[in-house]
Amino acid sequence: MSRYWSPLLKSLSPYVSGEQPRLPGLIKLNTNELPWGPSEQVLKALRGAADDDLRLYPDPDSSALRRAFAAAVGVLPGQVFVGNGSDEILAHSFQALMQPAAPILFPDITYSFYPVYCGLYGLQQQAIPLREDFSIALEDYRRRNGGIIFPNPNAPTGLLTPLQHIKTLLQNNRDTVVIVDEAYIDFGGESAASLIADYPNLLVIQTLSKSRALAGLRVGAAFGDEELIAGLERVKNSFNSYPLDRLAEAGAVAALEDHDWFVASCARLVNIRDGLLQSLQAMGFEVLPSAANFLFVRHLQHDARTLSEALRERAILVRYFDKPRINQFLRISVGDEDECAQLLQALPEILGSDAL
Ligand SMILES: *Cc1c(COP(=O)(O)O)cnc(C)c1O
């Protein structure tokens, strides 16, 4: 800490992401990236965009990309905002759309960036406990608030909140913005984007980082009423007019246009996930029902931290959270067929005879 730091800077507790070591042979099941690369069309588009035009600034409105998102999601281009990863859009949303007069509500177990943004933008916060079964109790969000945010499916639990419950919340919460963070929606949920025409306070945020295998490209989008989108544009144009570079826009458009790759990739992932779930259950793990590309699991006879360390010794990384309520769980990203087979081979060796 330096004496040159501002009081706000001194008060921040930044987000800590899962580690990204680059060791050969490492099985990385700790950050929910897709285990295989993106569509060939994306790579082609990126190569095509790598030319002398890079001397020019990109389109500040990312018009082509907004049209592509609008077509993919079934909304109007004016109802789309794009950003440099959904994290950036989340940050703009907290600054632009959350109200400081009352606490921002989110689940007690959820994406840990939300409290960080509250700190960055001087917002009050209140964590609402998940139910005993780890589902989000949306009826508990009907209280005074400066905004509501939750992921669907939730992270790190993987549990899906039914669209009907979100609708009920929106019917009962008309005065503040409700943000649904759909980072994992493509692995088993129905997007709330279909509701934006009816609820001018609903903002839905998606990303190409997970289901499109493009975490490295940094592209996300938000869908909502034109006025909400205009609010996000105001913040964007007060911060960075060109958040998406030429390569990102070209690659993202190609990704959204390759529907066949997308459908096949999601189906393959879901198929591996469901097989992994059954195998883990057979080894004595309790596995929460997942609509995402990861499983949240605990073993009744084995300490989670010890398990994660034993896996690490075998070059398999999973995510362990040393937090109340979930410190006996592991979050395991679904790998490819081979990575999951190696995980399923390592686990019985670690668990010993009681796994058999
Ligand atoms: C991965 C993730 C994000 C961030 O995605 P980027 O688009 O890569 O910034 C946002 N929300 C949740 C819940 C996530 O898991």
C-alpha cells in the first residue's frame, strides 16, 4: 500500500480469478473455459482481419457485432450493448444502473465480482442466502433495493433458476434494475432475453467466453430496453470509446454466425457433463444438478481442500473456495472426454477403497 493511493483504492478488495498456470500436461478444470478451441470460421475471420486496416480505429458502435448478437438472440440491434468481456459490461452496469440509496441484492453464494463492483462504485450490498438446497430464493428479493443481480445458472453451484420465477420477480420489482448474468445459459437454460420487451428494467448479460470457447477474445453483450442500453453507452463513451478491437469484432461475428459449431459443441459438452456427473455420484460424491459447464460436488467422507491438493499433485486443477457453506465443495469444469477420463482415473486412487 502506497501513500499515493487514493482512499477508495485503499478500501478495495479486488476479485481473485482462478490461477492460469501454463504447464505442459496440466489438466485445467478450474476456470470454466471450454476444453476445445472455437469454430474454424472464427480463426479464419481473425486471420482475414489481420491486415493494414489495423491502423484504423474500430467501429465505435460495433454495429456489425450488435446486429449479429441481435439476430442470434432474437432482439433488436438497439437493444444490444457489447463490451470487452462481460466483466466490463457488469462494471458499467453497476456504475450506470444500480442505485446508491438502497443495498444491491445478490445471492450469498455467487460470482464474487459483484461485491467487488459494489466497493468500486460506492454501492451498498446485501447478500441473500441461498436455500438449503442451494437454489436462489427469489421471493427473498422482494425488499427495498438499489438493484438486483444473480447469474443464471448460478456460479459456482450450476443451479438453474426457472424463467417463470424470474418473471415473478420482475412483476414484483419494477422500480430498480434486475440483471441476469447468463454466462452459462447455453449449457442448459432458457435466456431471459425473451422478457426484455415486457420489462424495461431487465438487463440480460451474456459472454462468448464460455459456450463459444472465446475467453481469450474478450467479448460480451447485454440485452435490454433501449433506454438501459443508452445508459450503458453513456458510461462507455465516458470511459473508452473503442472497447472492442477490430479482431475481436470480426471473430465474434463469425462465432455468432456459426450456428452449427455452436449447437454441436454445446451438445458435446452437455453429454460429457452428464456422464461425468453419474461417474462422480458412483464414487460417493454429492453432485448438484448443473445447467452449466461445471459440476459443484462434495464427498461425504473426504475433505474438499485435501482432495483438491491431491488432484493438483496429479496435475489436475479444480477450484476450491475457502468460504462459509461451500468449503466442502469442489467446482470441477467439464473437460474433454480424455481429461474427464483422467480425472475419473485419478479420483479412486485418491479416495481409496471407500470409493469402490
Ligand atoms: C466467466 C463469468 C463472467 C465473465 O465473463 P467474461 O465475459 O469472460 O468477462 C461473468 N459472470 C459469470 C457468472 C462468469 O462465470
